[in-house]
Amino acid sequence: MSLSSCLRAIPGRARIVIASTAAAGAATTLMMLPAVPAQASAWRPPVLVGCQGGAHVRPRHYVIDCADAGAYLTRMHWGRWHHLAVGHGNTWVNNCRPNCAAGRFYRYRTNVVLWRAMRRPHHRGQHYFSRMTVYFLGRVPAGFHRRETIRLLPNA
């Protein structure tokens, strides 16, 4: 019986550890260890929580201002998504002139950094980004700074 067929015959709740010793004869030892559930050991990336409470990883579009959708991201491309997420795309901002309902949206090229991943309440094992920093690359919308940091909520 080959080693691979022996390994397949072992119950799924056990993990096999094969260790070779460098001692004379190079004996091989098999040890049975309790299995660790896959979901307990698997790393899950932090999420960006949307306006309806949905969890998103690397979203192409995202509404920043949930109250009136006065600012949102489009055409996002994410280069890194770990404990820190870095991307670039467009941020659309309503100028609210003469008021926000009648205002016009303008597009701005931006870099976006998501940071401060925290445990998401009532979502076991899930972390969410609690901060977003938007860097305007060219023009800056009236009333904004070149760098804007936004606090994000776990259940927008």
C-alpha cells in the first residue's frame, strides 16, 4: 500500500504530521493529531461595510455618504487588501448648489486607503475597515482638503 493511499484511509477528523529524523537510519514517524476546523484557522480579509450592511471585499463601486449618496467611489482598483487596503479610482462628489437635491456631481481622481481593521460586532470572526482616507490627486472639491479621513461604521 502506498503512502498516499494510507493517508486517504485515515479519518478526516485527524491530521497527519510526517517528520523525518536525521538520526542514523532516518526513521519516519507518523503522529495522529486532532484536526483543526478549516474555518477556525482560515484567515478572512477585512471587509468594507456598505450602506445596506453588506460586507464587501475589493468593491469596484462604494457609496461613501449613505444619507444622500452625495459622495461615492467608482472604477476602483485595489492593489492590496490585507490589514490595510490601498486602491485608486474616481470619487464623485455632489456640489450641492443650489441644494443637494438639485446639485451636480463632479468626478475627481483619487487614491483610497482603508485602515484600522476592527472586529465587526455581531459578525463572528469578521473584521471591518473603520477608517477610509481619500487622497484627491488633481482638483479638490470645494470645502474639502487634499486628504480626507472618514470614519466608517460596522453596520452602516
